[in-house]
Amino acid sequence: MSHYSKETMQQIWDLSILKVASKLNIKYSDKGSFRKCKCFMHDDHHPSMWFKVSNNTWSCPVCCKGGGLVSLVREHEKLTYDEALEWLI
């Protein structure tokens, strides 16, 4: 459980996954409800990872990983849950 207020947590969940991806320097396609990109977790030669804009999630079927904002930051930056929240704040 987080030690942050409900308001702070809501501000985190209201962030756009595309803005977070941009801050992580992840380059993604600029069209569609699924924004594709090359996965940072494996040697990806063709975009296999995607961001779903409508529900603020990401997935890489090759890696069998995905989730929301916190998991994206955790995976990319190799952080704990609390460290990822701090990064997002």
C-alpha cells in the first residue's frame, strides 16, 4: 500500500502513458489507438510493444509483460514500486 495521499495517487493515474513513455525516451508511432514501438526489454527489430491510449496501458507480447504507468517505469528504469511512484511524482 502506498503512503501517498489519494489526491497524489489520482494525479499519478491521470498521467498519460504516452507522456510517460516520452519522458523515458521511448519512441512510438504517432497514429492510432495502439501506438507501436520497439521493446526496450529485448532485441526488437520490429515494433512488438504497444501503448493502448484508451486505457493507459502497455504490453509486449514477446516478453509477456505489460501493465500501466507504474509497471512501465519499473521495467524501464529497474525500480521498485515506491521508487517508480517517486519517479512519476
